[in-house]
Amino acid sequence: MKNIFISILFYMVAISSISQAAEISLPHSKSGDILNRNILIEGPIVKGDFKRFQYFVFAFPARTVWLASPGGDIAEAIMIGQLVRRLKMNVWAPERMLIKRGIQLVVISDHYNNLCASACFFIYAAGTSREGDVLGVHRPRITQEDLKTMTVDQAAFSQTNASDIASEYLRKMGIPNSIIEKESTTKPNDIQWLSDDEVKSLSGYIPEYEDWLEAKCAGTEYKMPEDPEPCKNCTVDQLIAHFQ
């Protein structure tokens, strides 16, 4: 057991030493308590963050991912998002009202990260339950370094291909076409913030889970072992845990 904790500690130190990488850690409440079954992703998402996230997920099994990131590498974000959906995890992005009141549900190291924009939105999209409303989108960015090495036709093809991949991913995650269109038509050096109505359309459990819950409960008197009430009073989390 001691060797396991030493290994985990070494890994966390290694993560924190990577310049500009997202901080992937166990979040703390304002009182200093570690939030069990939670993971925090804070800061710019860079290459290698998927492997670090994957390590944390399996070292510290979690149900919720807290997001506080201005964006970054979209390929890494998509891989993280695919794992989030596969593991049926919930996501929680910053909330305007809490920020305005100075309330922190989890401690964020840098208040400039109190948003979920660009590549971060691709992780948010993957949650089976989503909360938070400081959400910004724009189409994928091709770096200046890559553009300098391309012909105009190559640049156009690469941009179209990247946009197609991004749109298809968001579509698979159940994001409405209106939001996908906003993402795909916003210039990479700009940002479009989701409206209250758009946020509302994404919040809570994804429709597939709501429909599944209704189907499991409809016309039955099934009872969870720990709950004397009929299935209609069970939460999605309880049902997922029981039927998996």
C-alpha cells in the first residue's frame, strides 16, 4: 500500500511540473476537504493530458469531472471526452452566479480558468449529466506553425477536415445542431458564449438517459435494494450502478 501511495505522489508531482499542461487533480472544497469520486481539470489542455486524465480516472475512480479551462488541444479534449462518455461520468463547468458571488464549489488555482471554452467544451459535451453555464465555442484552430508549412489548398482541406471531425463528435454527443453551427461558424480567434436557452438545452441528464430511466421505471414496482420506494423515485446514478 505504501508503494502505491509513493507512486501516486510521484505521478502527481510529475504532472504539476509540466509547463502549461492542464492541472489534473483531486479537487478540494473551500474548507480543504478532498471531494471523493471527483476529478478536476484546470488550465490549458495540451498533448499528453489524455494519458494523465486516464491515469487519474483509473487510480481514483470518479463520477464527476470539474472543468475550468480556456481550451487547448482539441484532439486531447476529444479523447478525454470519449472516455468521459464511455465511463458515464458527469461534468460540471463554472457557473456565472457562483462566480459573481465569489462562491467556489471546488478550489480553482487561477480565477482566469473559471470558464469552459474552446476545446474544454468538447469534454463538457461528453458528460452524461452536465452542469455549468460559462461555456464558449469556436471552430478548431490550425496553428500558425502548421499553416506556414501548408499551401492554401492544404490549409483549406485541413480546416474543413478538422471542422467535420469536430461537428461529427459533437453530434454523437447529442449537442443540438444550432450549437454545432455556432461552433463551426465562429472564427478560431473569436469566441461565442452560449445563451441561457442554449445552456438550458444541455443541462441535466442527456435525453437518452432520461428516456432510459423512464423505460426502466414505467409500469413497474421495481425497488432498489437500499430504497423502499418504487423505481420511479430512483436516481439515474442508482440505476446505472445497479444495472451495469
